[in-house]
Amino acid sequence: MLRILAPCLLLLAVPALGVAGVPVIYSTDLYHPHDDPDDHYDLATLFALPELKVKGIIIDMSNKGEIRANQRVGKKPGVVAVDQMAHLTGRAVPVALGLEEPLRSMDDTALEQPQTCQGAVELILTTLRESPERVSIFTVGSLRDVAAAFNREPDLMRSKVKAIYINAGTGPDRFQ
């Protein structure tokens, strides 16, 4: 019980301590039609916590082509859900689509992928360059955009990323 209560108390104490907010980049595998309701709850929680300064949201595109048993069509990125949440909360946040193809190696920069897929890596790097403080990255999808950003600018990532929180249900057998 204490393990759950302590982080909650810390989050409640942040405003009382005068902390302006924790800068965060959030990477999610939020798609429509949705078959994974936790992505919507996570998004609502992210926007509901005033302790977080959401610097950007990445739509992880690694599972875009996957069709699950209860779906009849392929997935579309959940940008509309992010836009709706921003409208409801009055918190405008940049949104970018991620890389669609797996990384080819451990040091792949993914620069050969189409420009339409480069937004997430560019959002990570631009946010880090412009932030006066270190930024935490939360992921609930693949890590390919974070890995490509690291492969492009490892020194920037080392100096400006405070922490990377990884929430993964399964893992690939390759460099995805």
C-alpha cells in the first residue's frame, strides 16, 4: 500500500512545493478504431495532472498495419483523441506521427524513412534542444522513435533526458 501511496503523495505535494511542473514527452500507441482502452485513460490522466508540462505527444506508428480480431479495418493514428483532449482542457500540445518501419540495426537513425514519418523524432530532438530543463519521456508503445532520436543525437539525449519510463506489454524479436 505504501508503494502506491508514496508516489501519489509526491504528486500532490509538487504544487505545494512551488514546482512549475515536470516537462514530459509522451509516446502512445493510440489508434482508431480503438481496441485498447487504456490508451484513452492514459491520455486523460496525462492532461488532468497539472503537475505535468506536456511538451509533446508522439503517436507511435509501429502497429499501424495490425488488424486485431475485433477490427474490420486497419488502424488510424489517434490524433483526433489528442485534439479533443487539448480542446477540453485548454492545453495545446504538439502532436507528431512516428516512424512506420522497424529500425534496421541498433544504430539506425531512420533517416531513410519517408518525411511523413519523421515528425516524432524531430519533435523529441527539437523539444530537448529548446527546453531549459531536462525532460522525461514516457512511452506506452514501441521505442523506435526514442531510439532513432538517440542514434541521431546521443549527446543531446544524454544531457537533456531526465528519465525514460517504458511501459511495454510485449517485445519484438528484432530492432523494431
